[in-house]
Amino acid sequence: MSAKKLAVVTAGLSQPSSTRLLADRLAEATVEAATLDGVEVEVTVVELRDIAQDITNNLLTGFPSGRLQEAIDAVAGADALIAVTPIFSASYSGLFKSFFDVIDNTALEGLPTTLAATGGSARHSLALEHEMRPLFSYLRAVTLPTAVFAASEDWGSGADGVSALPSRVRRAGRELASALAASERSSSVRDEFALDADFSPFGGVTAE
């Protein structure tokens, strides 16, 4: 059985980034859960800050660079997706939205997707439901029930000395691992320029 393909899109701007850290935690939890079920996973991380200029140029010209096309292909051809953005002004970042703007709006159809976000305050957590989920519904992705938000205080301990973030990450990882195992997207990606019929002069018969 070939490895399932997991794409991870992270839109953090700083380095190091709590957004990237959350993305890595979710990917690790997904791979761990999938491995327990005997599923091999190939992970591709798309760090949007590294291709920000390419995304802007594509918006202006309509043509992706080689690096951007590789990122688009990795996401569109994946069996599952983890999408993580920082929250600014109660919504996803402009860089995050711009990347998904340059992807064809049918390319993510049926793609199991875990949504996640980071922010300075837990008050921004509703952006996952009010902003991110509608975006991916429009793109026809299948968003999984558990979305993960990490506020600044979630990286430490809670009032009882334990953070709830790890348990949410594990739950999201288990959900995505199950969807990943069932997904056949990467094995059924079709070349949009491939010809359905044989147009050779001999109708597929080799001339001798």
C-alpha cells in the first residue's frame, strides 16, 4: 500500500512561529494515530511566508511560479489537509486567504481538512467557525468536527497545572487519521490535460 499524502499549510509570519508549532503538533498527532492503524503517511509542509512574494505575483499576473505550483499541487493532490493560520482582526491572515485564492475552487473538493488557528486571546477562537469553516465549505473541502485554537496561554499550564491543548490536538489527529486512511484522492488525481481517446493514425494499433 502506498503512503497516504498529508499536506500541512501554515501561515505564520514570525520565526519561530506558534502557528508553525501548532501545525507540527497536529501533523505529529495525525501521523502517530495513522501509524497505530498501520497507515504510512507522507507529510508535506507548505510554509506560506516562504512563498509570499510568489503568491502576490500570481494574484497580479495569473501565473504561478515553480515554487508556488509545487505548493498548490501538494495541497490539491493530498489525501488530507491541515490548515493553520494566525488570527488577525478576528479573521484568518491575508497571506492565508491569498494562497487559497490562487487555488482553483474545485481542487480541494472532498479533501478531509483539519482547521486550526493561533491568536493572542481565546476570544478569537470563534474565527474558526465564523471565518475558516465557511471558506473551506466554499472550496468544497470536508472540514472535520474538531478545530483547534491555541491562544498564548494554551502553550503553558492551565489553572489545574495542565494545558487542554494537547488533548484537543490528539483528538483532531485521530479524526484526521481516520479520514486520511479512507481517502483515495492522491491515487485518483487525474491529469487535466490527458486525452481520453487514442488519436494515433492507427487507432492504437502499431504499424509494422
